[in-house]
Amino acid sequence: MARQVRSEATRRKILDAAVEVFTEVGFAAADRGAIIERTGMTKGAFYHHFDSMESLASAIIEEGAKLLVAELGAMSDSFSPALENILHSTFITADLFASNDVVRTAEQLTLAFGKVNDSAISAYTVWIDAMTVEATRAIAEGDIRPEHDPQLVSESIISATFGARVLGRTTAGHDDLVRRLTQMWELLFPAIVTETSLGYYREFLSREALRHVQHNGAT
């Protein structure tokens, strides 16, 4: 048991060092030696856990995917109106990508490789499926227009959220990401939200955006 604990601690130290290096210089420019030096370990310790830089990157992608799936679980567990859950989840996941180095690095590595590994595929599939369930419920609750396909609504929201994050990388500060998400929803609302619910969700969006700006300003 003690050996397993030490092994996990070593693996964790390598992953943390790799995330730091990838964040600083990117995967393409990252040097294995720099990661090993940062851990203060031997090459043997590194290769015991990761036989290549690609396997190291895959481990980070897998960990980032697990963190995302765990965060998304809160959406399906909530008893709030479904469209509130959907809107809230876009801000929560944006917070996660903005504040969690592992999740952010995992996404960047996925893009750098030009493909998505099984863990990342699973995370995005879970996100789409969970949001589709909520979109279906939002239609039944009279908040999303009944003529829309729930999965199409889900995929469109996730795509727009992802795009807001990518664009947000060109500017500094969490507040700008909140602004982009707010603009995204303001454009989506007339297309997907019923007339009777439109006013309420515009107010809900304003409160949600303000809450995330204040929360991140206080941390």
C-alpha cells in the first residue's frame, strides 16, 4: 500500500510539472528534460510512469475530462428549471476552463493533437447527453420552443460556448469570457426561448453573469 501511495504521488508530481511546462511553452515546444528537472526526479522515474510525451499528454487529457464530467454532474442533479441548469452550466464550465490548469491544458492538448482521445470524447458526449436531457425537459416546461430538436439545441449551445472560450484566449481576464457568454446567450435567446419565458431568462442571465464576475473578482 505504501509503495502504491508513493507511486501515485510520483505520478501526480510529474503531471503537475507537465501542466506547468505545457502552460508556459505549449506542447510542441515542451522538453521532457525540463519536466524531469522540475520534478527533481530521475529519468527512470519519469519513464516508469510515462513512456513518451504523448502518453503524458493523454494522461492530462484524461484527467481534464474526468474533472469536466464531475462538474457536469451538478447540472443533472439540480431540480431547478431545465433552462436555468443549461445556462448555469455554460458559466460553470467556463469557470472551470478559466481557473483549472489541468482542464485548460487538457483542452489545449486535445486541439494540439488535432484529435480527441477516448476520455475527451466521453466527456463531450456526457456533456451533450446531459444537456439534451435538460433541453427536452425545458421544452416540456415551456421554456424552449417545441419545434426545436433537443440534441441540436444542446450541440449548438456547446459549440457556441466552446467558441466563446477560444476567442477569450485572445484577451485577458475572466470578465471578458463572461461578457462573451452573455452576448452568446443574448443572441441565442430569441431563437430558442419561448416568448412567455424570454423576459425571465434575460433577467436570469444578467444575474448569472453578475454573480460570476463578482465571485471571480473576490477570489
